[in-house]
Amino acid sequence: MSGCTRPPPDLVILDYNEVINEESSLNDKIERAYGPGALGVIAIRGIPGFIEAKQKLLPQSHTLAHLPQETLKTLEDEKSMFNAGWSHGKEKLGDKPDFAKGSFYFNPLSDAPGTKEDREKFPVSYPCNVWPKSSMPNFEGDAKALGNLMHQQVVALSVHIDKFAKSKVPNYQDRLVSDAMKNTEKAKGRLLYYFPLSDSALAEGSADSWIGWHNDSGFLTALAGDMYVDDATGAPITCPDPSAGLYVVDREGESVKVNIPQDCMAVQLGECVQIVTGGALTATPHCVRGAVPEPGSGVKVARISHPCFIDTVPHFPLRMPSGVKMEEVFQGALGESKVPPLKDRWTEDGMIFGDFLQKTFERYYEHNKK
């Protein structure tokens, strides 16, 4: 596999203390990270307790992925379309089940989010948590600790996103995103275990062999970084392939690799923020390239990561600020050859979040089949 074709732009890294200070002036940095043509991701360094929480949770992904199949079966939640608990081979890339990775989904904010009526009406959006209590007794507490910490940082960063949007769009509603992120119960942690690449994937050499090209369709996604392990033992290893990892599309349409420092949490921008800010900020297509092991090493390389998707209630209206035209929302979009165009999914101003996600799911299914 070849690496990126050009040097990536600098990753914007913020300090925790400037993020939690609502009076900090971060507009320039927000624009460099999330403006049209930027990487669509920002990193935060110095978060108290983050490194320790990450080091407790991430290695448990290997343990989880290697539990007996009969145990993993008890952790599946079919009624939520596998949006809670364990999921492996349930998602599809076109018509083919995706066995490249296993996921454990959980809500760090609530074991039973929303009302009973919400959960019955929106079982995919409001699933109840399923935990491996007997086989991994510390897992639930560690998962909630890291997920809550990530949610708190998203809320703090959202204040500055609102300030930036207000500076660019006069009719932008004050504290729109930060209030939505602060008050939501809709958070989805996804502890991922990327299994070693299959022989066919290695032969194909695909640039998106672990996760295909996509935009985050929600609001904000917190990233806890990644780690690599020997699949056989779970022992941490240094990734042998410098081309492996997270890639985004830059303003020239090139694929560039993003290296998130191990002591940083990152936040990716979703398409819903692009919509509600009238295109002042832009989501960026991204994928994850698999790791090719060193020849003759015998090591099967696996990757672990933990994104946490912070979103709103399904009936939240995705409405651009007054005075903004829909073309302005779309004009900064990147990589539309790699992902279904936003204009084909957000088709009406005020379209509710739940309908947008459903339309997005349908379009990606059709796109991946092609």
C-alpha cells in the first residue's frame, strides 16, 4: 500500500485550559481545524484523567473480541439493530457483511436513555446498555468513565464552536450546539477492535481496508486515539506500517494521514454542525487504512480505537441560520466522489435529525454497492 500523496496540514492542538475557559479566543484555531477545506478534526491536550482512563479501557477491547462466541452472543441487541452491545458482521459494506472489525456500543451517559416512549419509538437511537458484567466486571465502569470524560470535552469545545459560528453568521442562534451537546442523553461510545487484515484485503491493498470512506453524519465525534496489539496475545505493539491509520480528504481532494498524539483526545466535526452553522464549518470524509505486518514477523496486527458520537434527539430540526442559502451549506463539501453528497441527503431545511440519518443510511448503502 502507498502512503499519503502529500504532507498533511498541521493538526490543530488546543490546551485543555483554553478549551474550558469560555472567554478564550479560539476563532482562528477553530477555523484552521474545521473551516472549509480543513482537516475537520481538532486535538485537545492536557485533559485531567484522560490518559489513565484511555489506558484502562482500550486494552479491554482485545479481551472482549476474544470472548467465547456463546458469551458474545449474549451481548448482542438485535432489536436496536446492534446499536448496543456487541456487533460483528452485522453491518454491511454494500451487500457484504463487514467482518473487518468488531464493535461494542454503549451509552456512557445513561443505561436507559430517554423515556420509555422514546425507547419504543426510536429503538435504534435510544437502546438500553448491555454489559459483560460477569466476564468483565470492571468494563462497565471503565467505559462510562472514559465516555463521560469525552462528552465533557465535547461540551466545552462546543462553546467555542458556537462563538466562531456567531462571528461568521450574524443570525446564528446563541449556544445552539453547546446547549444541544450539554443537554443530550444521546451519546454512543463505540469500542472498536480491528481484526488483522485478511489475505484478500492484503492482496487488494485498499486504502480504506479497515473502515471505508465516510463522513460523520451526526454532530460531534470524540476520538480517544488508537493503539495496536498482537492479535494472538493482546500485547501492545508499535504499528509496523507507517501508512496505517486515519486518513482524511484535504481541500485538493488528496488523501492525507492524520496522526493524533497519544496524549490527546480529538474531536471530529459531523455534517449536522455543517448544516446548522450554514457551512461556516465543514465535515471531512475520512477512512481507516489497515496495517500490513512486517514480512516474516508472524505477528497479526490488530488496532483498537474508541470514538464517542455525541448527538441530539431524533426530532431535532436541522435548520440553517436565517439568511443563509442551501448552496452555502454545500459549497465547502469535500471528497464527494468518496461519499454520497450531502445535498442528496439533507434535502429540506428543517429536516429532522432522525430522518436525515435514515436518508444517509440509504444513500451509503447504495453508494457502497457501487
